[in-house]
Amino acid sequence: MATRLCALAELSPGVPLRVELDSTEVAVVRVGEEIFAIEDVCSHADIPLSEGDVEDCTIECALHGSRFDLRTGKPTGPPATRPVPVFETSVVDGDVFAELDS
């Protein structure tokens, strides 16, 4: 079942939006016409990824500079070596939803 994350209008291109849900924090990012949702925690240092910069389809951990691919959650360089969960998104009637159970 999809969970509502935010309104599409709340997203500025390339600016992560932190969404706090009961059991998961999610960073929602708009890159062009695509919407990405990634668990909002660096796998290396437990830092919110939503505090980092977005470049192309990656998001940077503000603490140590690791970047994660928004499509796969995989780190693109050290010090992080473990991926971060990503969630499939959809936009329905101006709201962004994600499949958080995947």
C-alpha cells in the first residue's frame, strides 16, 4: 500500500524534503520531472541525507561527502559502502506517494 509523503508543490527541484513518518524518515527529491524517495539516513554515519546537496541523480551526506544514487541507493564512493533503501514513487492528484514496504 502506498503512503502519502507530501504534495508535489512542496518539492523544489534539487532540494531534498525530509518527511518523518511513524517508522521511517524519507528524503524526497525532485530531479527534473522525476521524483525519488530514499531513506533519510547515511549508511556510514547515521546522518540525515536530506541535509546534503543533490547533484544529477545523487544525494550527498553532509558529514563525510559520500554520495548515494537516488535510483538505486548505492553509494558512488567512500566512505560509505552499504546502500540505502529507496522507494518507488508515484504522483496522484498532486500528491507524492511511495511504496515503503518494498
